[in-house]
Amino acid sequence: SELTGEVEFENVDFGYNPDKIVLHDINMYAKPGQKIAFVGSTGAGKTTITNLINRFYDIQDGKIRYDNINIGKIRKPDLRRSLGIVLQDTHLFTGTVMDNIRYGKLDATDEECIKAAKLANAHDFIKRLPDGYNTVLTGDGSNLSQGQRQLLAIARAAVADPPALILDEATSSIDTRTEAMVSKGMDALMEGRTSFVIAHRLSTVKDADCIMVMEQGRIIERGTHDQLIDMKGRYYQLYTG
Ligand code: DUT
Ligand code: MG
């Protein structure tokens, strides 16, 4: 990809239904390599913003730019593919572990896939599977734990090597040890890439370059953790419970 991972939103309005605007006047700028986090209550618009970064929908008004290219009004599927997404619910297909990782970049060699798995912190569990990288997964991934599926999703994104990433942090049902493995893999994946993180635990956003606090489709506060704490506003309230 030729893109650097620079992303800019300028006065973006959006509604899934044009009659009902759910994002109002969103402005944000991510320098290449920065980590941007979104926090806020349910329905605030966090997932919707990341849907727009991915260019899944047309916007009603404003501009979205990657580097200086306005992608807001035109279809650029090749640009969209250059982003990496690690969703909570990883789509796996019936095939080997290797092929499931390779899905991030179809012409990747085995060596590239293994390197990506190592970066993702997935290599060790894969080596312990009955046939290692040749272990066949069921289509729904039911022969893996949820944490293992997430590690594969990280490996898949790593093999694609995108300039920007969207990470939707998992909420539940993984134990503390697995969670630590997943967050170590995610940290390695984010290194050197612009990352947009939907955080469900405030502890994981503390190191973000900018935290966007959302409420009812607006960014109501933004800044680093320390700046937001000093502001003693909504973030401070969320943080101190
Ligand atoms: N919405 C729709 N259609 C959709 C998805 C969402 O109308 O397909 C609305 C619901 C809500 C607003 O958009 O009023 C923002 O939803 P979003 O999913 O972006 O909220 P969130 O911040 O991601 O909430 P959660 O923390 O529950 O994931
Ligand atoms: Mg959401």
C-alpha cells in the first residue's frame, strides 16, 4: 500500500438513515502511527465512526481523507482493503490455520504467515495444536477458544501489514491470562501503524495519543489521559466511576 496511515475527518455528518443523523460534525486528525481511542456509553457512535473509517457507508456531509485523498464521496475499495480490522467476532473458514492467517494477504508465503503469527503472540498456541499450522479449523472456529480466535485475527491483520488498523476490543469471556496474551499481540500489531481502538476497558486507552470521548453521536471531549483527567469532565467521571 502507498498510504501512510494519515486519516482526517472534517465536519462529518452521518446517519444510517439520512433522516436520522447519528454522528454530528465529527472532526479528527490522526497522524501516521498514532493511537486514537474511542470511549463512551453504549449507542454513542463508536462503532459507527470506525464503520466510516472503513468507508462502509456514504456520508451525508463533510470529508474523510486518507493522506490527501478524499474518500468520502467516491468508491475506493482498494483504499478500504488497505485498512486492517480486528473484530471481536473473527470470521474463520474451514481450512488450515495457515490458510486462515493467509487470508489477510492471499499471496503470503508460509514464512510470512509464521512471522505474523509470532508477532501476534499466536505462534505458541498454534505449535501446540495437533497438526500445528496444518490443523484444520471448523468453519465456525469452534475447535478454538475465543482468545485463540482473537490471536488468529491479529495474525491475519499482521500478515496484511496495513498502514492503519481498527481494533474493537473484546468485552467478555476471556480469562485474564488470555487477555494479557491478546493485548500483547495487539500492542505489537499497532506498533508503527495508525490505530483506532474501541476500548471497553479504560485501562487499555491510557497510552493513546488521543482519546475521543463520545456521547450521543458527538465527540464531547478529547485529549490524552492526563489532559482529560485534569479537565474533570465526562472522562474523569467515567474513570473515577
Ligand atoms: N445505529 C443504527 N443502525 C445501525 C447501527 C447503529 O441506527 O446499523 C444507531 C444506534 C445508535 C447509533 O447508531 O443510536 C450509534 O450506534 P453505535 O453502534 O455506533 O454505538 P456504539 O458507541 O458503538 O455502542 P456500543 O458501545 O453499544 O457498541
Ligand atoms: Mg459498538
